[in-house]
Amino acid sequence: MLDESVQESTPDTPHGTLVGRSPDLARFDDFVTGIPEAGGSVVLLGEPGVGKTALLDAAAARAAGHGLRVLRATGVQYRSQTGWSALVQMLTATPELRAAVTGTPVLAAALGLEPGIAPGPDAVAEAVVLLLKNLSTVRPGLLVLDDVQWLDRSSAAVLERVARRLAGTGTGLVCAARPGEPSFFDHAGLPVHELGPLSPADAEELLTHRFPALAARVRRRLVAEAEGNPLALLELPAALTDPQRTAAAPLPQRIPLTQRLQAAFAARIESLPALTRHLLLVAALEGSGNLQVVRRAVAGRCGLKHLAPAERVQLVHIDDATGRLAFRHSLIRSAVVDLAASDQRRSVHRALAEAWIGVPEQRAWHLARASIEPDAEIAALLEEAAEVSARRGDGPNAAGALVRAAELSPTGAERARLLARAAYVGANLTGSLREVPRLLEEARRADPAADSLPAAMAAAVFLLNSYGDVDTAFRLLGGAVAQQRRSAQHPAQHPDAAVPEALATLLMVCVYGGRPELWAEFDALAAGLDPVPDTLHLMRTVFGDPARARGSDWERLDAAAAALTGERDPVRILKVATACAYGDRLHLVDEPLRRTAAGGSRGDNILPAIQALSLLSSRAWFSGQWPKARRLCREALDLCEEFDHPLRSWTANFTLGCVSAACGEFDAARLLADRMDQWAGARRAEAVRRYAAQVRATISLARGEFEQAYRHLGVISPPGTLAPFVGQALWVILDAAEAAVRTGRREQALSLVAAARAAGLHTVSPRLEMVVLAAAGLAAEDDGEAGSRYREALAVDGTERWPFEQARIRLYYGERLRRTRAPARAREHLTAAVETFDWLGAAPWAVRARVELRACGEAAHGAGDRGLLTPQQWEIARLAARGLSNKQIGVKLCLSPRTVSTHLYQLFPKLGVTSRAALRDALEQVPR
């Protein structure tokens, strides 16, 4: 039964336009505008809740605005047997209309206003058309019919005929109907306008406007559930609690329908035969549309032939391409489930469990949903299903299976263990940190004596990713691993299955802590583990301390990266991909990382998505794809903000800071560095503090402030060394060498080159080979040796993948060639450097390269007095006017302070000045 309280609606935006319905409104605007001349009819066809009533209201409002008379009638299910009810509703709405109808004998008799023999539908229809035509001579009109599937038989027969005879009468008709719904009003042959679902963007806008307090992840879930149905978008939030709306509590696996939503679909479902409804319930709870499974589950009770009534009213259809059963809308599936009694649902789940006998994961879930009593066997099956889901990358399903397994576990200890495991999986995969304290508290209540490793793992992940509490996370997890090892009789031979996973989590705590003492304790805890899982070994060597990794470690990493083809486990993907970061191997895992990052847009596997986006943005930074790096960083930061992951945000902020600094956006980069330092200081998160130092060093290098760059780089690794457990040191070899040489510390640059060669870094990747050779060129005193090293660096195969560093090397080589009086060769490299810097958007570096080009004798731009100065004298004068000392100018232009002094002595008379203080005004008078 549907009455006025269950009418479909789509609310207006603040600007008064229906959300997402501009093309539909335009169609009806055109129709309404043409009514006085053309008349005619249009059928608005759409599913329940799609917004037909709202569009009819908008059409009626537009018609009234154009001066048309609007007559309305609405079909009501419980009045569909009352004769002429819709016509009476439409034609007697005002005293004027009632008088006109009473004065028409045929209509008066038909509608019971005057005594007489009831005429047939053709005569009544003819009388209605004539009445409307007469009325339109004074004022054109629009008939609006809603829910024509529930018009009474008499009215429907007449209005169907009227709809076909309105052309040229000055009256139009619009009516709303549902596809596949039985109706006395036959709209076949009339013009049809189909009203489809809202687009995801429009659905998002509607929810944001009407429910601004909804958390973003909740909004995404509701958009997916509603499938563009406006009524569902407005009603589904009402089925949630306040904590669920703000994501403070988890959403249910299936959001129940409100009474209003149920009513929108109930009539078609409840009118079906009992066997058809049973078959629909089986299909709805099976979920995938697998007809073979459905057939097995209903065997002996009904068959697929019983689907026919549901197909006829367009509730379901069989997809010809896949052969699967599909509900026309997910709300229909939900209504089928909600209209069934709980014992019916459990019975169907038991039948489906038998139908899935060969698929343990599916069987476990159906048994779990059929069970209302604790059952250790089903709990064990669900735990196995959770492991399968986790390896497949389905974090929400894995966490849900563990929670349900805990509910079915008969002992408190098992419940506590499974809840702790669910907390860890939820935090590590889905990113649902808010759920961790609640689940751990439930685990504690289930067994107060429990002191499980999964609980420590979950708590450590929570502390690290929410508060960034490195030391507490390390003590908690390190202590739990040590306790686990002590309690096992033969820990080396029979370690707990969770120990390697706990050590992998502990390793990331060490990475963010960034202190040697943490790594020493980690190594002591891992020493007895035999065998060491390959991914854990790679994380410890080529990621934890890459400068001391062996060649065989890099070979194992290459093999592990190649083996990720088709891998679905996001945890394994990220372990291998993270290990690839410092060795310039992220290009080997690009495709698995992109798949993992896509989990963020789907709203699941959030933490892996953040990590994947951060790694992809790092690769984009090094490979010169800076706009892409910015975009990926913003995506990661949006997820960090939405799911409250401050620690994970710093990796993306670091990349964003480096790009900003290289592009000359110094204030933005400095602000990011300040935030990182402020956050890291109290938490002793040395890795984040080093991120800030590298951003500041990048700013200083871009500005030519080499002493400051030298100090900032010393925070990452002591000058001339590759600090242990600091993989970041491999990223700043070129920076550190330049800062040391420009500040007169050549020996430290030579020491750094020697350390890199001793570590074999030149064999790790083309980029590292290139930067080690370039660092040697910077550090070389002999011009010939420097030139050889630069040429070797630029000749390394594959270094075009790192255009920023390659352009910097060309700049350094060009500077050296200019000083050795080889201007033609210098211009070749400097021109190439300028072009690359311009392409990258590295404005400060482009300016620096252009300065060198002018100093090489490039023709000075402009005319007049500026031509009195050589290009080099012009740059010296400009820098002196800015207040730089002779030493600072010499550092920027690779000149000795004495040479700078000589040039100033020569240019002062040319400009007519006698002091530095007058340089600025004198240069402003030179025509540019």
C-alpha cells in the first residue's frame, strides 16, 4: 500500500534545482512550453524511489509559472478498486471545474454528480477531451498523473484514451509509471521519458547537502548501496545510529531498509507466488547470482521456472552475457530479505551452506549466518575464511569473519584471541583505527587473563598510526614477542605463526623510530627465528639498512618483485614494494601498487592504499612526474585525514615538500617541514625529523644557501658517511656532496664517495651509479678527473628515468667547463639543463643554469649601459646589490672571493658608483 507518506522525492539543492536532473528538467521545460500550441502527452518511466514525483512536481511548478492550469490525480493502491476515483480527484478540484463537469451530462452521469446511465469509456474520454479543449481557450492546461499503476480501472481506461487525443488541444499530460508493474493504464505507444538513477557524483552531492554530518566513508557506502536511487539516499541514513553516521561505530554488513523503502517495493514482492518469493530469497542471500548454486539450494522444493513471475514484473533478470541472475536494483534484494522472517533466512542459509559444500569460505559464512548458538567448528571455519580473505586483499571481509568467529566461540580465551586478531587485521588492512580500542576492550572482557600477541600487535599498530607513539608501541610489541619466545619450549624450531608478522610490524616501528638501539633490540628478537621469512629478511636488509645490504639481497628483492605479478595480498605487495624504495626499484612493482592504491577509492583496505599512494608519489618525484606526484600525495593525504592516520601522512607531506621546494614554492615547503619537525619532536620519530631535514636541504640547495643545506643534511647522516639504518641517506648522496664541496669541505665529499663505493651502491641501480659518479666529479680537484666522472655519470644507461638529477649533473658539468674555459661545451650541457628544469617546473634551478649560460658569454639581452658589463659582471653586480658578500657570490658562481673583488673593482666605474649601497639604484637605471 502506498499513500502520500510514501511518495518518492528528490530534494532541491540550495539553488532550487533538483540534484542531477538538469537534462530531465530541460526535457519537461520544452514540453510545457509547447503545450499551448502542440498539447500532447509524455510518460515518465522509472523505478520506485527514483524521483518521478519530484520531477512531476517540478513540471507542475513550471507549468503554473507559465500560466497553465494544472490538474492532478494520484493513484493510490487501496483506492484502486473505487470506480472513477482518479477522474473525480482531477476534475472536481475547484468549484469552477466542478461546475463545468456538472454542466457536461456525460461526465456528470459518469462521475455520479447527476443521475443517469453511466456511459462507456470512449464517450467519457471524448467528453473529457472536449472539456479540456474548451478550458484551454481561456487558459492552457497540464494534467499530472502520478502512480498510474494504481489508477482505478474506470479512470485508467478513460485517461489512457485522453492521453492519445490531446495533440492540438492546448492541454498536455504527464504521467509517472513503474516499468513492469501491472496497470489498467496502458501507456504503450505514448512518448516515454525514462528517469534513470543519479550518477555517483550527484548522489554524493545530494547526501552531502541533506546529511552534511555523514562521515565520508559512510557517505561512500550509502552511495554504493543506493545505486543512484534518491529515495534510498534519503532513507538509508535513517537506518543508522548517530555513531554509525559519523563512523565512530562500524556499519552493519547489510543496512536494513526503512519502512518507507520497504513499502516502495513490497507490493510487487508480496503479490508473487510463495515459491517465487522463496526462490528470490535464496538468490538474494546467495548474493552472486550463481544459478547453479541457487538451483542446488532449492532442489526438491521449487525450480528456476518459478522465477517467471518475478521476471514478468521486472524484479529480476538473467544476464545473457554471464548467465547470472541479477536483481533490477539492490534495494529489491534488500526488500526481499527484509520481508522474510528470521527463521526463513536461517533456513535458506543452511541450504546455501550445503550448496557451497566444495567452497569452504562460502560454506563457513552461510553456516555462521544460520547459527544462533556458539559453535567451535564454525568459528574455526570462519577463521580460515578470514585468512583467505586477508590474502586476497579483502580486509573488511577478513575482519568481519574474525568478529563473527569470536561471537561463535564457546570459550572466553578463544573469543579474546579472535577479537584481538580482528582488531589487528582491521587496523592493518581496513585502516579502521577507531575500532581497535573497542575490540581490544571486548577481548579483555572476554578473558581478562589473556595476554596475546595479536592484541599487542593491534595495540602497537593503533599507537603508531594514531598517536605516533613510537617508544610505547616498541615496548609493548617487543615485550610481547619476547614473552612469546620465552613461553615456547623450542621457539626456533616451532615459532608461533604470529611471531614473523609481529616482527614485521616491529620493524616498521624501528623505521619510524630511526634509532640504532631499536634496531639492535629488533635483531636480538629476530635472531632465533628459523627460517626467516623472505619478505621479513628483505625488509630488514634492503629497506632497514640498504647501504649494508649485499648483492644477493638485491637479487632476492628483484625476484620477489617479479613474483608479485597477479599477487592479491596487499600486505605482501607492500612489504616487497617498500623494500624497493631505496634501491630505485619501484618501477618493478608499479602495477601491484596501483591495484593496492585503488582500494582507497573503493573505501576498503585504507591503510594499504595510503602506503601504496605514498610509494607511487615517491616514484613520481624521483622520475620527474611532479604534477602526478602532487596528485597522488593529495589522494593519500585525503585518506589520512578522513581515517585519522597522522603518521602515514608525513610520507606524502615529505614528497609534497620536496616537489614544492624544487619548484621554488619555499614558503609552502618550509611550512610542511615545520609541521613535520613539530610532530616528530615529542614522539622521537627520527624518520619524520629526517624527512623535514631533507625538505629544508632541498630548499637551501634551490636557493644556493649551501651552508644551511650542509647543516640540514647532517641531520640525515653525519657528513661524509652513510649512517646505519638510514635508507634516506641513499636519496641525498648528490645533495650531500654538493653541500660539502660548495662550503669548502671537499674531504667530506670524497669520504662520502668512498663510503658509497665501499657499500657497492654503484652496482645497486643506474641512479645510484650516476649520483656516485657525479659526487666524485663534484669532489674532484683536478678538472680532467671531474670531467671524466661527469661524462661517465651522464653515460650510465637508463638514467633518463631520473631527469632532475641528470639535469643537475649537466649543470655541475657546465659550471666546471665554463671555469676551464670551454664555453661551447659548457653551453651544450647548460642549455640541456635549462630545458629539463623548465620542463620540470624547477624554476630556481632553471635560473641558476641561465646564470651560468650568461656567464659563458651568451649574448646579453637588452641594450644601452647594460652592454658595458660582461655577463659575469652583470650577475656579480646583481648579487652584490642583494647584499651578498664576496664569498657568498663566489660560492654561487664558482669563483674565488678575490676574483669577485676584481670584477667589482672593474664594474663600479662602468656604472658610475663607488659603493655597494649604490648598486641597486644603478642597476635599476640600466635598460632591460
